[in-house]
Amino acid sequence: MLTAPKGATHFKLILSASLLSDYAYNTTIKKHQPINYIDNGSYKAVASTPYPLNALTPKKITLIAKATQTKGPIPETMSLITAIGIIFYQQINNQLFELSSSNALRLEQIA
């Protein structure tokens, strides 16, 4: 169960995706290097539109964060790290202001 902070009127969902490559030892330069250097460290973050807290929220909210530079599926030599978050807002005179009180980091699941 998620409880909105006091004064919140709206929220946005945030999705972030990052790619990290496996590394292999390069005997020529005697150093570890990423196997997939093109996509290593690439990331993308996207946000939903603001939704009012006092109205019906859509049953399905789709967020797509394409972190790759290349086309096709993610190679087996890459790890995909994702995070989802929520930002609460307060509407004042038809303008949304991000709430900054009671900020916290909470990990729900690591798989």
C-alpha cells in the first residue's frame, strides 16, 4: 500500500533503465574491457503524465525506456537494471509543484 504525502494532489510514475556489459580481459593491453562497449553504461528515463490522486487512475500505465544504442534484443553479455519511482505533486493555481518533504529511498525488490 502506498500512502501519498500530506498535501499531494497528483503523481507521476518514473521508469529508468540502464545497460551494463560483462567484461573480458584483453591480453594485448592487459586490461579488462566491456564486451559490448557501444551499449555499456547507456540509460534512459521516462515519466508518465501527471495523474490526479482523487480521480480514477488508469488500470494500465505503460512506460517504455529504451536504453540501447543498437537494434535487436539485449545480448546475453549485457545486464539490464531497471528502477521505478513515483513523484508526488501539489497543484496550486493550476500549476503542479513537486513535493520535496518526506523523501526516501526504498528498494522493493531486487531480482
